Amino acid sequence: MAIADGVKTTEQTRRETNARQVRFRQNQAAVRYITDEKELAATDTQVIELKAVYRRELASARAQLDEREEAHERRIARFENEIARLGDARDLSSERDQLRKALGEIAELLAEMRGLMTHSVLNQTTITTKITRAEKIATSALKPAKVAIVNLPVKQVA
């Protein structure tokens, strides 16, 4: 098309084509084909050695991966146990508050009984009633603690 348009001459086009083909042939010569049996055998040996090296590296990498997965699973179990322990701590905190409240009520009853002891014979029935009431408060305060321990999930105990 360049020749038809008059931009280039036929001779210029032939020179450029020849130069391009020379460069192409030089590039083709750089690519060497293995035709010798010895070179082919050496190449096969190298490939086999490289495959063995890669297999060893792969086995090592898999072993490291397995170790890391086991460590990760142990860490997860440790965190789950810590979460369970913290959950127990919250339960224990509410139990502690209940016990403090019960002890406060018992302390009030004991203070009232001390005052009634000045005339113990006259106030014997009232003192007995207050002792029974203090005993009921203490018993009811201790029951939730026993239930909470029995109802621990198996996962938390393990």
C-alpha cells in the first residue's frame, strides 16, 4: 500500500523486509532445540531432581500447616474455656450479691435478737421466730449456689 501510494519504493520495502527477516532468524537461532540424547537425559534428571525437591518442600509446608492448625485449635479451645470461666464469674457475681443481701438481713435479725435478749424469758417466742427466719434466709441463699454448680455445661467443665 505504501508502494501504491508512492510513499516508499519497491527497493525500500524489500530492504526493510529483509532486515526484519534477519532479526527474526537471529531470534530463532537463540532458541535451542534439544536433539542430543545426553542433553535430553541430563534435562530429565534435572526435572526429576527438581520434582523431588519440590515434593520435600511441599511435605515440609504441609507439616508446618498441620502444626499451625493444631496450635490454632488449641488456642480456640483455650479461648472457649476462658469465655466459659468469665461467664461463670458473672454468675458468681450475681450469687455474691444475693449472699451479701442475705447476710445483711441475717445481721439485722441478729441485732434485733440481741436487743430482745435483755428480757429473754419474755421475748422467747419472738427470738425463736427471728432465729428461724435467719435460718430460712441462710438456707435459701445457699440453694442457688449449689444449683449453679450442678448445672454447669459439660463444655465448661472439660
